Amino acid sequence: MAVSFYYLAEHVDVFIKPLHLPREFRAPANSTQVLWCPVDSEPTVSFTVNVWPPVKLPLSAVVAFNTMKRIPWCFFLLGRWNPEETRGAVEIFSRYCGKRGAPQLVLDVGSHVGYYSLLAAAFGCKAFAFDGNKEVLAYLNMSIALNDFSNRVRVFEGIVSKAADVQFDGWRARPKNVSNAPPVPLHAATKAVVLDDVVRQPVLYVKASNCHHFAIGLLVDVGGWEPAAFLSGRRIFTKESPLYVFFEMTYYHLGTWKYEYLEVMQMLKAAGYMCKSSILQTVITLPETKSQFDDLLRDYSSHCDPTKVLYCQDEFLCVHPSAKFNLIASKPMR
């Protein structure tokens, strides 16, 4: 059967499902659009959608959502998160998760409500979910309890970074003591997590992207903070590289070209990865110098006009040469 996800909402005319959760899993006080069902209360209204039929999965996964509207609407309109990214995740998870001798760990950095962590767990993988937003982690913990995935999904509360001096507002990470930075809200974690300190086994997939995107092995979703997250896992990439990496590159933001991503691409190139651009729809030559990175940025000129937008982004799926399954081998080169 296909993985089933349950969206907890107020006005969904479908079926009733009783929920019995531990008392420590309480909805955040400011949740106004999510109907929460504490212990011993009445059943919660839920609806289910297939993620990627007709894929056969061993388990179902339940996802509890917070009030960010664009994320639940992906399920209303598409029946899944992002079609292309979900397809890639399903293809990889179905080939490796639960298979003897294959890496079984997915690192979901910037997990948000844990869509891909739960999907990996449903296939039989283990997932480390990292996020600095304690509000969305409350929903992820609900989903873990609903699915009985406590032995498969481990949650880390904090922003992934090689530096300890990080300020996080629940959505965007900045160095500490930045002028005019807003105060840290109560739902934002203040500690940093270094990947090399917590990952001690081979990694299947890495994700580094915004909350509506996926990545397997190392999932990084930290809104422009991807370089710091990657660099906190330098040992992971140099000793026993993840088979697959998915990351988002915010190469332009508020008048600034983000050359920090050059170091990420240098690290990936040194490890032998092949990377495909989602925007350019081609396998790129990973840059090693600033001038080569400038050449890559010029390729985006017809896709993003920095005079008209606040930021420009692309996403990359990267495959390590040791991976037996290559999703991008047949793509044209640039």
C-alpha cells in the first residue's frame, strides 16, 4: 500500500480517527488552525492521501501539521510534498531502506514537520531529524508517536552549524550579535548541533533545502544556512561519503551573492559527486574557483533577475560514485 499521511485540521469532511497520545505531546498554544486531540479527548477529524502510488510500502506514516499553510496545501493539491523530490526520495528509499549491507541512516537537517524523515522511516530506514524550531518539532513528535517510530526517528533540537555562535529566529539562522537582528522567539532553539559529533554510522542520503524540499542521507533545510550545516559534517563527507545528497542553494539574497556555497561544491567535488541542477535541468561541472562559480551563476541569468526579486535559488541532487543506483547518469552535462 502507499504511505498514508494524516492532516490534522479543523474542517475536513472525511473520516474520524481516534488519537491517544502521551500527555507530553501538546500542541503549541498559538496553534489556531490545527485541531489537537490530547489524551482522553474526543476523536480527531483526519483525511488521508497517497504519497506516491502505486509504490508498495511496509508501513504507513502519519504527519501532524502546524499552521504554515503552504505545506498542507501541497497535500490538498498534489497528494504529496513536491512531486519531483518525492519521486527521487521514494526511488532511493525503496532500493536501500531495510536492505542488508546498505547504509540505513537519513539525515534530515531542517526537517520542519519531518515529512521525509517519516517517509524514510516508513521504508525501514533510520532518520535523524534536525530543526531549531521547537513548534514544528512538537508536530514531528506527534507524528512519531502516531506512527510508533520512536525507534526509527531521532529528533535533535537545534540549528546545525559548525559554529556555536548562531542566532536562530525559528526560520532564519544568523551569526550572533548581528545588528538589527530580531529577538529570539520562545519557539526557537538556541543551541547548535555539529553533525560530526552525532553521526557515527554510514549515511544513505543528505538533504539541504528549505522546508518544502527533500534530501536523503543528509537533509539540510535551513534557509540559506546550508553551507554552515554542510561544513559541520566535513568528516562525514571525507571518511565515508553519503550515497546521495540533495541541497538547496540560495545563491542571491537581498543584494548579496552567496559565495559560501562554493566551499560546499568544492567539498562535493573532492568527494567525487555528480550533481544535477533542478533549474538548469542538467548535470553541472562543480566549480573549484570563484571564477568558475561566477560562470555557474551566469547560467541562471535567464531564470532569476536579482533586480526584481529578493532571492534566487536552485536545488541539486548529487550522487556519489559508490552508489549503485544513479538517478542522474543519463542527464546532459554542462
